[in-house]
Amino acid sequence: MPPNTSDGSHSCLRWAGALAAIAAATLTGARAAHAAVPNPLDFSPAFRCTADPDAATTIPGWVIVSGSPALRCANSLHAEWAGRQAPRVAISSGPYGASTLERVIPLRARTAVHSRVTLSAWLAASGRRPARAVLTAEFLGDSGKPLGPTVTLSGPAAAAHPGPLRFAGQRIGRDIPQGAVALRLHLELGGSTFHARSYIGAVRLAVDPPMALPPPSPPAARVPRFDHVFLIMMENTDYGQLIGDSRDAPFMNSLARRGAVLANYQAIYHPSDENYLAIAGGDAFVSHGIYFPNIHVTAGNLGDRLEAAGMSWREYEEGMGTPCNTTTRYDKNYEPDDAPFILFTDIQSNPGRCHDHLVDMRQWPRDLKRAATTPAFAWLAADDYDDGEMPGNGSPKSLQVQDAWIRATLAPLLDSAAWREQKCLLILTWDESDTTANNHIATIVLGSRRTVKAGYVSGIRYDHYSTARTIESALGLPAMTSNDAYARTFDDVFAGH
């Protein structure tokens, strides 16, 4: 791959963002100093949690550096909290091994002499492999360099004991060093896919004398505005199967060289449909391999947001035949849920709306003939053969089939008036990996008019919620849930970033 890379784990950009937050933090008055101060590490009831141990989510307020953690609904855990009431949520290492998260808490620009912080949390782990949750905290000065000793809370090691998960509480206090302007939290959640997980909950940060600290806020989005966004989601292919295989996938690898590759991109679920829903609706919504016609999501979706903003959108599916058709009479390999909008009840139950927005792939080149008829957002889906599943899930044959379909499908787009004359964003991704021990997939981003860096490889950790928020930001749309609202956008791939 090209040498133009970013790992994003300890970047100057992150520290610059933290300093900007410090500068923007509101100083409280003397009266507020003695009032009850909210816990900045608490999770709002508006933040979505999951009861599904197989799902990964966004963790609002935290930057996910690696892995696929989950904000678990604590009442879904068979757990003991040693005499305290269970919190609403707990952070889990997630379904695919270990996860690493970070957060920077701005402190008051002028901390009082003899100020002190107290950090407390409840930690647990379970399983047959080594795993534990470890939370460390260090004070930072203006330069971003650590000041003073590190604070560490280390949970119990995983043990394959029968019975409930056992949370143990820990608490530690430290004086705030003079010159400290921020507290950086680093959370290591150990885990081993299928074998062990770790957890942390009821995390609390308090300052004495009391100091108002900012609650979680969505990360800044620096996505340019686009006239059109096009999304293609293929199936069941590992990152390592595709990227670099120019023999079996020459066209897709040429797109990687023309645009940007997200090299640390994680899908959020095994199997398929929950991944589609994450982008289209901001949540997995269902669990454990439920498929059409047994999915009926009543929540809002990306189509609703587009229509509310007066923007056009269409879902183009190979093999659909007539608009809104859900049978295989035109294509034996056609699956209606290889694109997600038929899974939402406000489209299922509205034949006219379904007919207008869910159409056969043959309509795609017709709509591209003029920029005015090119939708603001389009989701393009191959049938179950051309998307790579039936030919062997990322095998050489599967890559060859996918590559041919992508080449033919993108030919009219790359030659269209919209692509030549307007700002267009293309996102090519996969629903999930073929490997079930992780969910590492490729995602390729391409932009017209040199809007996306050519030959760029990003090491920043992204997922399907990042794709949803990037689409929303590119088109000026509001978020659907806390998962997409608090996800990182693909900021680093855009020219000028």
C-alpha cells in the first residue's frame, strides 16, 4: 500500500482537539463551586446500550482506539455489584477480543492550590483466558506532556467460575499538579474472542474543591459538504483477503490507490443484517441472525432524514426487477435485505414510498444521465452471487466476481455529469468479515474533484457508525441515534485535513 498513512492512536490532532475543548470550557462561578456537580463520566439515559453480547457499539464521550467495545445494558448482565445498585450501563471489551479507549477531560484553566481528584470504578472479568479491565489516568500540561504520577485502577483477572459476573469496586485519589490543564483517561479492556471479556461500570470522577467538568460531547466532524453520496456494501470479505490482491481484485485495488483506504475499520456484528441497519438506522436493532421478512424496525432511518431535508434518495438492487419487489422471480440470487431500507416499517407499510425509492439496478445508469436526476444519496447492492457471498466469501473466485460487478456498476458513475461537475463521495465497504474471530473489513473512500486524498491509508479506528455519521455530515443531516451521533467521521481522508 502507499506510504501515506496515519495510525491516529496518539496523534497531535487528538491533543489539539483536547486543547480546543479546554479553551472552550465554561468556568463556573463561586456559587456553582459549592453545588452538586454532575459526574462527567456518567452516561445519559439517552445513550443507547445493547443487551446483545454479540454487538459492538459507540461509547459516547470515548475515543475507540482499537477493538470493538460495547455499551452494555447492565440489567442484561448476570452480575453482582457487591452491595451497590447496578448502574444503567457498563462498558464491555466487546465480542472480538480486547479493546482500547481514551478520553481527555479538560480541567479548569486555573486549578485551585491543593485541588484533588478522586477516580472510582467497578471492574470485572470472566472467561477461560487472561483478561482484566485497567483504567489509568494522567494529568497533562499545556504542552500535552504528563505531569505527576499516574493513577491506575486494575480489575480482577478473568476466572471461569460458575455463577454471576462479580464486579469489584476501586477508588483512588490524587492531588492535581500545578499547571495541569487536562486529565487523560486510558482504558484497556482485555478479552479473547469466544473465551474472555472484561467490563467497567459506575465510573466516577470528582474534584475537590468542586469543579464543573464537561459532559460527553460528539467528536468534531470536519467532513466537507457533498452534493451526492453513494454507498456500496459487499459481503463477507476480510481486509487481508482484498487489500493488496491486485490479481483477483485489480479494479477495487485501483480504487484504493485513487482514493483512501480505512485500514482499521471494524464491522459491528456477525452475521449480516445488523451491519446494514447500523448505517441505515444507527443501531443493530435485532440479534442472532434474524433476516427479512422477520425484521420490522419501527425506528427512523436515513431515508427519513433525507426526505425531511428535502433531499432525494434511492436504493438500487440487482435482481429486484420491478420497484419494491421482494420475490426472486427476476433473479434467483436476489435477497431483498442485501440493502436495508425494506427492513423499516415506515417503508414496508407504504407501497408508494417503497415503489419510489427501492428500484432495480437497471435504473441506476438512467438516473445518472443528468446531475439533476442523480439522487443526493444512493445505496447500491449486488445480488447474493455478485456481492461475493455465494462464490466463496472472500476467496479468489469471490474477489473476481465482486471486482467485475464493482467495475461495471461504477463505470456509469465515474463518467456521469454529477461526478464530473459536482462534489460526489463514494464509500465502498463490506457488511462483515469472513473470519468470525474478528470483524476487520476493508473500506475504500473515493471523491470527485480531488476531495479525497489519493493513495492515503488511515490507521484510525472506524466502524459502520462512522460511515453513518460521515454520510450525515457530508449531506448536512441530523444523527439518528447516539451510536452515529458520537462516532468519529472519516475526517483524515479529506483533502486539506
